[in-house]
Amino acid sequence: MLRPTRLTLIFTLLLSVAVRAQQGQELYQVFCASCHMADRFHVGPSLIEIGKLYGEKPDEFVAWCHA
């Protein structure tokens, strides 16, 4: 059986991931969604294409976002 401290740690980690996912969705809606559709080119490349380009290079993606 998991000890209470482990359960607390696991719960905190899962909550943190959920909060970051929510924040990511909000950031996308505010800064990206008007030009980048999920599955097709709009004004800029789709999220699928961006994922193909930067999926393994998150630091380069962040640098591109800040450019």
C-alpha cells in the first residue's frame, strides 16, 4: 500500500500537470488560436505541423514563440 506521503506527492504532481495543461490551453486561445488551427493551415501552420517540426525540440519551439 502507498504511504500517505507518496499519495500526497502523486496527487500534487497530477494536479500540477492538470493546471499546466489548463494554462497551456488558455495561452493557446489568447496568443495562437486566431492564426493556428488544430488541424489545418489558417494564417500560420497547424498545430499538427508545428508538432512535427518542434515535437522533439521544445527549447527551439519556445524560442520561435518569442521571436
